[in-house]
Amino acid sequence: MTEIVRVPLREWTGSTLSADARDDALHALEAAKILFFPQLPYSVERIELLRANTLAAGSKNLSYDSATGRLRSAELAAPVREAVKSALERYCTSARSLVLGLFPRYAAGLIVGRTSFRPAEIAGRESSWRKDDTRLHVDSFPSTPVQGKRILRVFSNVNPEGEPRAWRSGEPFEDVAKKFVPDIPPLAHGVSLLLACLKITKQRRTAYDHYMLKLHDRMKSDAQYQSRVPASAFEFPAGTSWMVYTDQVSHAAMRGSCAFEQTFYIPVEAMESPESSPLRILERLTHARLAS
Ligand code: SIN
Ligand code: FE
């Protein structure tokens, strides 16, 4: 069952923690625990107005690319758009300084991914099984192959009514992999090249990406697995933040609205314990190199 480790940080810098506390946090994170920051709120002015206006435009998730300054979702009126964009840009900067302040060793290889604002209520939301995040899963993105890199995400619950964000978490990655991997056929020859040529994927889909996508899909589509696997529930109160390797920690978001999220990609080589990564675990199980 996933452990939650409380980190008493009050600023988005990370470097204010002692070196020992930072080491402990790194060990915990790479050992597939969730780092929970109960005293680290992300403050956004007039968040209730932003939420109401973005939802009115039909947006469930607004995603922002800090590298290009592009905000996906064309439906927003100009002032709302600018306010969301600046809140997302600031969240990206804050989350980056948190991660780099806590874990300077990640600086060399860190890639900053998408930033998102998630105004919609999760509970009762209609979606296909594949997009249904109330089912336990590990993260993997069909159009963004990571080629072995880790997916690290920082979340902040900014719900203005003080509602928590409720998650569940399932079994350790190795147990998930042992259950599903034996039945996953290997990546078919030529498929990854074809996907890249057709621009369906941004980079080449490696065997690692293939296994991770299949794990995501097989976990979510297996109703029996969902109902029987041991899981723990926890709530992140409004005004708190957390950080987790979502490619490894089996998770489901059950309830809550109004959160910010930042995605980072981290090369396995930058980790303190690369052998604990999903890449190395899958390579041990399949006796193959999966990302080269
Ligand atoms: C997810 O990554 O499955 C969703 C997490 C959330 O929005 O709280
Ligand atoms: Fe997820």
C-alpha cells in the first residue's frame, strides 16, 4: 500500500529543508511513496471566478506548454485566458523550483512537461474507460512516448470551498507488472516507426512505452482487478500540495475539483536508485532492453 510521507515545507523553494530531510524525501519519492506537503498551498487570486468561467467554456482540463506559451482551449474570453495563463505559468515556475530545490541531482536531465488547471469535479464525470481516472492506473501517454524517462507530477488542491481531493492507491508497480506483463504481446515490428511517420507519436514509441500503455489500459479495463486489488484511500485537503511518480504509483482520483498539476520527465540515469524505476523493473521481468 502506498505510503504518504509528510514534508513540512512552507515555501516553493525546497532548499529551505535540511540536507538530511531532502535526502529522506528523495529516498521516499524514488521508493514510490507520495510526498505530501500539508503546509504548502498554491495561492491564486479569485480562483472561484476562474473556475466558473473556465467550466462555462466547457473546459475540464486546461493544459499549458510553458516552452511555447500556448494554452490549449480556445473557448476562453481574453481576460480569463490571460488570468489562467499567468496562474499556470507561475505554477510551472513554482513546481520547478520546488523539485530542483529539493533534488538538485535532477537538474541535469529534467524536462518540463505540461502544466494543467483542473477545474471540473471528478466524481460523476462521464468518460471512456481509458480516460476514466477514477480507475486505478499508472500514467502513460499514447502520443508522448517517454522512452524510459520517469513521469514526476506535482499537484496542488486549490478548491475554494475547502473540498479535499480524494485519491486511491493500489499495489506496488512490481506486483502490477507481474500480473499483466506475461499476457502483453511484444511491440510488433514496424509499429513504432509507422506511428512516428504518421506523426501519431511525437517520438519513437519504444518497447518500454508499449508495455506502459498496455499496463495502463489493462488495469483500467479489468473490472475484476479494479474491485479486488487491495487499495488505500486518502484525501488531500484544500490548500495542500503533493508530488509523486505517477508512472509507478498505482493511483485513481475519485473526488474533488480545482487543482493545478505540473508534469516533469526525468531520465532514469538522473535518479539516485535507477534500479527502482519502472524501466528497470520491466527489463528484469522481460529479460530485454526496452528503451534503447
Ligand atoms: C490522474 O493522474 O489520474 C489524475 C489525478 C488528479 O487529477 O488528481
Ligand atoms: Fe493518472
